[in-house]
Amino acid sequence: METDERGNRSPSNLPDSGVSPKGLILIVDDESQIGEVVEIVLNEKGYHTQLFSDPEVALRFLTEAQERPLLLLTDFLMPEMNGMELIEQCKKIQPDLKTILYSGNVGEEITQYYPARPDRVLDKPFHPNMLVACIEAVLAKR
């Protein structure tokens, strides 16, 4: 899989039709190892993913994406823009975007300080099965 100068990866599991049967999930985490593990778990479950280490790049991708993502999965603590700020900006572009915030540093109470709210908050560390169950529950609320 190719990476750019900021470590953002280009999609490798996109079907020939250009659209995944389960949908696109954006993963944003400045800790590449965590993002890569999340990406592997979701790819194994049949999701098309796009991994970003930089929230600004993820935001630009959302504005230009041909396939509208179903879900944004983001870490909270990142330099320059935290996960809640990213959720707020993404909701301005795609108001119906489902979002999950995960963090090992803050709890759900942090969401009260932001105008946009994630659909779920997930505490790190989390088991892969817990992550998948959380994603499936959020996506089932379409």
C-alpha cells in the first residue's frame, strides 16, 4: 500500500466497481500502529477503509471524495486538530456522516464541550470485536 509524505495511505482494497459493498470508513489516528490495526480489523470484516495520520488531510479527502464515507472513526488526542474538532468540521461537509470518537485519555464527558457530537465514544484500549460491534451498531441507525 502506498503512503504519502505525511504517512497517509492510499486505498488498496477498493473493488473494481469503485464502491465497497459495506461502505467506506475513514480512520484518523496520528499513532500509525493503532490506525493500521484498526484498518486491518475493518478490512477483514469487508469494509473499505481510508487511513489518515493527519486530520487536515482527512478533511480535505472528505471534501473531494467520490465515494461518500458512511463513518468517521477518529482518535481524540491529535496535534493541530483533535477528534472532536475533526467531527465538527466533517459534519459541516456531510451532516449525515456517522462518527465514532475513541480515546485512552478522555471520556464521553468531553463531548459536552463541542457543538457536534459523535454517535458513540469508545474507550481505548478496545478489543477488535468491541470495535466492530460498535461500528455495526452505529451504522444500523441509518
